[in-house]
Amino acid sequence: MPEQNTVANEVSAPPSSAWVRFLRSYGPTPNNLTLFDEFVTDNLVKAKVRPITLSSPLLEMIKERVDSGASGSILIAGTAGDGKTYHCRSLWTHLGGSDRDWKAKTTVKQLKLVDGRLAVFVKDLSELSDGESDDALTLMERSINGEESQSFVVIAANHGQILERLRDLGKRQHRTHPLRKPIQDAFLQYGEAPPGQFGERLI
């Protein structure tokens, strides 16, 4: 009987109840899953409601930069809950990527653009092996230096992670990695792009 009552209540529940259930997902949870874009988007599908969207000036800037065809790469850095995955996913969709491919259990994704360029997305730099990370960071450096114009990378990482990976890559290459200091300076300047070619080709 209790199970039948539960089913009956769910069937007779007004449409707004789905929206209320979804709103609850934005509140505090014991495991802090609300910090993660994947959790929120999964709840959207289950509740069958439209997401809450806010203006994002940096996202529009990123879109314009990629649409311009200029060489360079995109680094989206921040802490948990800052919207790194949201920005990556939004750019992926803007460029024609499908939701199904985005949800596939792979951290590195590739998307061929209509202009022939290849966009490589790294959803979370911390999930990559040293070799995979080296490949992504090397592509970032080559695109920023103007050595690569047909491919670029979009990397999501926290501040410490990207600096540590660049430092370790530089050690393995027996040099000081040329991107580490400009990126660190940009973090200290509250996200302002560093001057010169790095600032022009790295957002």
C-alpha cells in the first residue's frame, strides 16, 4: 500500500514539482555534488526542465575568439564550482559538438570545426596522465607561438594544477617552460591576459 500511495502521489503531482525538485539540487548536499556541472545537467534531464542561465561575459569573449579563427588556445582556470566545465561545455555546444559526445566517459575530446580546424577539449587536466598532459600542453604552446594554426586546445584546470604540470613538463624537457610565468602572472593580475604574444593568443 505505501508503494501504491507513493506512485499515486507522483502521478498526481503538479508539473511545478519537477521544477522544485530540480531547484533542490542547487542547495547544499553532503557530498557537494552541486559544485559539478555534470551533476546539474543530469538533474536537468531527469526533471525535464530548462536550466537557469545567467550572462557570462567571459564565455562570450571565448566564443568570439574561437570564431575569429585566430591562432592560440583557451585556458579556463579556477577552483571547484567556478564554472570551468560549464564554460567548456558551452563552447563545445557553440562549435557544433553534441551533448552525447560531451557526456561520453573521456576526458579529452576532439571536434572538427567547419573551417577545418581541430579543437581539442580537456575537461579536467588533473585526470590526464603525464603523457596526455604533455601532449595537450605542447599543443597549447605551439598554437600560442604561432607554430600550429590548424589545431588548438581548450583546457580546464585549477590554478595550481596547470602551473605544476607546466613546471614538471619543463623539467622533463630540461628548460623553464615559457608559459608558466606568464600564466602565473595572469593569475596574480586577477585573470588579465599577460602582455605580448602570450596575451594575444591565450585567453
